[in-house]
Amino acid sequence: KKITDLRNLRKLNLSNNNFENFPEEILHLNNLNTLDLSLMGLKSIPKEIAGLKNLRELGLSSNNFEIFPKEILELIVLAPD
């Protein structure tokens, strides 16, 4: 199976992996509401991440960002219930 086959996936924790490049397959997981990309060594995030309209939690700590897209600010931020 490919990660893109997991269309109903809601939580994905990729933290503490040694990726320099953002795994673009994630952009097709439209039902994600929690995504942890902390401690991965990422240098950038594609602006298309703003297309993950169900995303409510995004962990990005301890990366090596050279470029940080303003599109991240387009993600809806909701306070917890």
C-alpha cells in the first residue's frame, strides 16, 4: 500500500525521521486533522499544505527551515473544544 491509499487517515506522526524534503504524498491526505513533522530536518514546506483544510494540529518544531511559506497562515486555527 501507498500512503496516498490511506484517504481516511486522520492522524500522521512522522516526527523524528531524517527527511530533508517534505513528503509530498501527504498533500493528498485530505482528511488529516493532526500532522506531526517535528524533528525531521525539513528545510521547507510546500505552499500547497494550505490545501489540507481539515488540519487542526501541525507540529513543526526542531526543523531546519530555510523557507517557511506564508500559506501556512491560511490554515484555519480553531481553539480546542
